[in-house]
Amino acid sequence: MSSRHASDPPLRQRRSDVTKRRRWMVTLLAILCCTALYALSDSKRSHARDLSPSATLASVSPITNTALLNPGPVAFVLLLWTLKEAAEAGILIKSILIHNTLPSTFHIFCSPDVSETMQSPLRLITRPRHDVRIIFYHLTRSSMRTRVQREGNLSTEDEILPVAMKLFLHELLPPAVKVAIYIEPDALFVSDPAALWRLALSLMPDVAPAVSLFYDQKTLHVNSRVLLLNLQKLRDVRLMDSSVYRKVDHATNGAISPSAFRAVLGPPTRQDGRYDVRAMGGDAVFWRAFVTQRPDLFRTLDAGYISEGCSRAQGAGLDAGNDSDDGAVAPRLVHVDCVKTKPYTSWRGWEDADTLANRRWGDAVRYFTNYKWLWLNAADTEPAGAFKMTVIQGGVVYGDERYAATRRPQ
């Protein structure tokens, strides 16, 4: 009996210690669960802030869209045929590299003199803040004319061939390039291009291009100066026709262009049965036909993603030097649409304090124009990315040619 009583206090003490440890573990587990739940909800809120597109665009959850988990690099596409366009493109590239928080890849289709001119200043970039890759593809007018001829619906005059190529970007770019942002050279980014890129990724896999739409007296127009392109989707639905497809498939191939053009634009007026691209105002009218015929494939870009530099319809809030005002559009990319002088930086209106374009965008134009290429390099004490530049001189293989090479006629 005495032995049992002697052991009772230590036994009660052990039981008390066990109970305290259990309570401590339960409390700690509760704290960890609450912390994990809060972090998860905060992550979702952060994604919603960063990735939510405009109400006019389709939204895809980052949980189901794996492309958003690894978004870089941002792929840009440029079509450059003159040295004046090359000068404008240099300013655009600087504005991208200044703002972009992701790596950048530039696919530039051009003539040999354009690539030769642009390489010299680009070589000054040796330590970019993020990886930069620039690929020049030499594209001849002969190859462009041949591809347009195979399509069968568009006129083939030399002066409109570069314009028509905007309809064939999904064929021009290598199959490994699935998504890209096409931009006219006379444009500037005034905010992070990564936001536009994430928007493009969020629309996959269903949406082919996202374009800027507007109406003039109830007539739909397409602003094709900026295009978010799901290239793989355009390949899968076969946007543009080709005699090669018909020969290989031995039947109608389901290309969208023939039926869309005739349904929306009516029959061709030229004697050769082709649409006059120049007389009809360029490629935009054909994009309008696609949007009208296949609205399931297209989405419209919010007004803020592209601001027309001379438009009075959008309050930019910059006329008086203010950052914002009532009803202002927060621009992400500015297209200098009204300046017909090439390059647009040589326009005398930039010296006139009264011109609308100068009041709104003159400071930005001067800033990016005068920004030195060397300033795009990170400091020696900062982490830096890699810079790589490639020139592909062997000619471009179009998508219909690649298709024929992998299939035998049936």
C-alpha cells in the first residue's frame, strides 16, 4: 500500500504532462491549418488581381490552365520591310525590354537589309535583366507571292504582300511557337507586356486570336495592329486555304478563309476571282470576316490594352500632365496611328505643344527614342539574363508546305 501511494504523485504528474503536450500539439496543428488556409486564399486573390482579364474576354482559371504556371518567355512577332520600320521597331523593342518582367523572344520577319541594320545596336545588349532572344527570318517577296497564290482568294501585288502576311503568321512561325503577340512597329509599351501575355495565355486553348474591335455607325471594324495569337488553334482550324491542302487531302479541307470571305465580304470583284487587298484597306477587313463568321474563335481586347495615339474618343488623362482623370483609359500599349510620317519620330508635330499626340504621348516618344541601348544592361552587381541573336537565311517553310511534307496524297 505504501509503495502504491508513493508512486501516485509522479503518475498524476506524468498524466498532466501528457495532457499538456496533447493540448499544445492540437493548438499548434490548428495554427498551422489556419496559416495554410489563409496563404491559399491570399494566393487565389493574388492570381485574380494579376490575371483577371476584362469583362469582355473569356476567363480561364490559372488552376486549370497550366501555361499560366510558367508564363515566360513572352513571344513577340514583327513584320518589317523597310529601314524606317526598322527604326520604329527599335524604339518598340526598347519599350518592351524596359518594362517586361519576363524573358522576351522576338520573331522578326524581314528583308536582309533590315536585319543587318538592327543587329548593330542590339549587340550592345550583353547583360539584359531577363533573357532576351531575337530571331531574324529572311522572307522574300517571291515566297510571299507564292503562298498567297496557293491560298487562292487574295491579290498578289508586291506592295500588299507584307500586309497579307499578317493572315499567315500561324504558318510563318515554327510549329514549336504556340502563342505570340503581333505588334505593328509604330507602337510603344507604356506598362509591363507580361500582363498582355498572361491574358493571351488565359484564353487558351479555345480562343484563337484576341483583337481590338470597334464600331463605326453600327459597322464592325477590327484593329489588327495588335493581335494575341493562339497559333496552334489557328493551325488546327486551318485559318487560310491552300491548293496544297486540297491536293494532299484530295477533297475540301475545311479551311475557314474561302467561306468566311464570301459570306461576309461578298464575291470578289476582280476578274481573276481574287479580293483586292489594297483597295479593301488591307488585312483588317479579312480579320473582320473571320470575327463575323467564327465569333467562337475570337475575343475582343479591352480598350486599355491598345490606345490610339491621336484618338479623341479615349480620355487618356494626359493632356494636362495628370496621371488620371474621370473616365480616363489606363493605357498599356500606345499605337501612334495618326502620324503618317515614317519613322513617326521624325514628325514635326512632336515639336508643337498644341498637337494632341504631342500633349499625350510626346514625352513617352522622346523618352524611349533617346533611351540608350547600353542602359538596357543590368549592373555588374545585379543578376543578369542571357542575350542571343540568330539570323535564319535559308528561307521560311510555310505551314501548308510542312503539312504536305508529313503526309502523302490520299
